[in-house]
Amino acid sequence: MDVPRLQLLLREIDHRYVAPQSPSMSFLRSFHDWIHNTLGPTTSWTTSKLSILEDTSSAIIERAYPFADTEMRSLMGKLTALAIVIDDSLDDGLAGEAMYEEIGNFAHYVYIGKSQTSGLLNLYHGCIKELSHALEGDAVLRGIAVTPWIQFVDACLLEKRLLTVDTKLRASPYDMGYKDTGNNNIKTKLLRTLLTWPLCLFLCSPEYIRNKTSIAEAYAAAIFKATKKQDLLLSRYIKALPDMSFHIAVINDLFSFHKEELEGETANMIHLRTQSLKDRRGTGSHGEWTLSDTFNLFCDEVRDATYRVDEILRLEDCEKIVREGLDSGDMGLSDVDVAIALQWRGWRDGYISWHLESQRYKLDFLRPEHPQFSHETKLDFATSGGWVDFMHSAFMKITQKTK
């Protein structure tokens, strides 16, 4: 991983590392009960594994949605936890085969109004319906926020199928008609193809599957609604959504890369996109395109996407209004505009801060308090609890005025 380039990115987008604030006990208590007493019985996961899941899915929601109320945090936390369980379960040997069969009809049953066949999928479907109810009143936002959770299951099916393709037959054991190819030893072939999965299948457009599996659009849509009653002039902000979604997916790809390199993993966006761009001239010793070139390209692209969102939401002006106590109307903005801009700022600072804190990503050396952290990246005014408290107080006043 190109650490200097990642540090430069943090400076370029004016990242403000925010230390964890006091937890929302109402959210954490209810979420703990749900994880162990509602989700747990639908899985074969141990208590310790469920506890790790609880920590991961609650922490990212608390950090990335600092202004959201308990109801919205709970919905996003539950859906995040369920998506993790579904994704991980597909890699669990014979149990993964059973899960593949179960989720194969998930979207179909949603569309025809039929009950799901497993407790886990019933729970997932129920949470999707809860989210849909919470977003009643804006059909466009509801579609943007809800549909990706359904598409995520289909994306898992597609990814599993592509990862098990036999390159000679150009078919997967999961394809209809595979048995008619004369290859009846499906289990043996499945094992072999899993060990030698063909990168070439992803190279035409590696972003296609990543966009579906990341659920980025759903997470972006949730930025707009701290509470289900919050006013939202969606048409004013909809132009920011594509870049928000890109930011969410690519930030995760960039901050996951260090861990993946340590583990020797190559089935990730950095590697796949490097292969897809191999015909470009890069910085390799013979002019070839390298992993470092792709990493730098992603950093440039996510930086530019972040700038565009900031500009559309007029983030700088909104922060000035809050910081200096100005009247939003004097700057051609409304209190609704200011609230949305603060929610975006809260997301992007919290989302990155969560990656820096999580043991999963092994990026503690990028946090401000770490001795290796570049002093140029540290922003004292942003890391202080006073600034965070001030922004929360300002947000509450603004949202109260818009009710």
C-alpha cells in the first residue's frame, strides 16, 4: 500500500479524524439484544462470532451516521449485520452450498410476495420492509435506499457463480444445463475452480459487481435521513448521489488494501482494475501499469468525487454558517441545506475514522495520536471533542427549526 499517497488523500479531502464519542446506549442495548436473541438463533454462529459481528456493524453505523436517531441507526445496523452474515455464509463449505440454494429465490419471493424459506432470510426481508416504511413519503429516495439491499443478494449469487467458472467449458456448476456438458463430477470441479478462479471474467468491468456488492447507494441514501421525519428536498441534492456512492465504495477498497496485501488476497478491486488497465502505460520498470498506479488513480478519483459532492452541497459555506453563527438565508441557503451538508461531513469523517480505528484494517499508524502519523494531516480543531459537540449542538438547533 502507498502510505504517503493515502496520507495525501486525507489531506486533500480535509479529513478530520474524530475520536469516538460517547456511545448511544439506547441503540447499543437494543442492538445487542437483537444480535444475540433474534439474529443469533437463525445462524450457526457462536456467541463470540456474534459479538464480533455486533461490534463491527454497530461501530460503523455509530461513526458514519453521527446525527442519526436510534431508529435509523438500528435499521442500518441490522441490515449491515445481516448482509455480513449472508456474504460470509456463502463461503462456509457445505453450509455455503445450502445458503446459495436458499438465497437463490430471495428476490423472487420478495417480488411475488411469498414468505422466505429460512429464518435468516425472513429476518432480512423484514428489515428491508421496515426500512421501506421508515422512508415513506419520498418514493424516489425509498427506491434508492431499499433496492440495493435486494440486489446485494443477487450480486452474491453472481459473484459465487463467476468464481466457480470452468474456463474450458466457460460454465459454472451453478449454471442451468451444466450437467448436460458431460461433467457430472460437480463437487470435484467446483473445488478445483474455486482454487483457480479466473480473473479474466471480472476484467471487462470490475466495477460492475463491486457496485452491487458494496450496497454503496443504500448507505449514501441513508446519509440524507437522520430521522424519518427529517425534511428532504431530494431534487436539490440528487446530483451528489453517484459521487457519494463512488466515495463510499472506493474508500473501503483503498482502506482495505493494506489488510488484503498482508493476507495475500488478490480478489479485490485494486488487483482487478490493475488487470483491466494493463494496456495503459504506467510507472513499472518497463512502463507497465502497476498496482501502485491503480491505487493512485483510485485516490485521484475519490478525491475528485469528494470535491464534487462538497461543491453540490456547498459544504464550505454550510460549515461557515455553523461556525460563525450566520443566517443561512443570507448565503442563499436554507437550514435544510445546512443539515444535509453536516450529515455528509459527519459520514465522510466518521466512515474513514472507523477504518482507521478498526483492528480489521490494521491502519492504526494512520490515526492522529499514533507516532507515525504525519503531522501535516493532523487537524487539532477537528480532533477536539469541543468541535464535535459544537457540530452536534448546531445540527440539533437547525433540525428543530425545520420541523
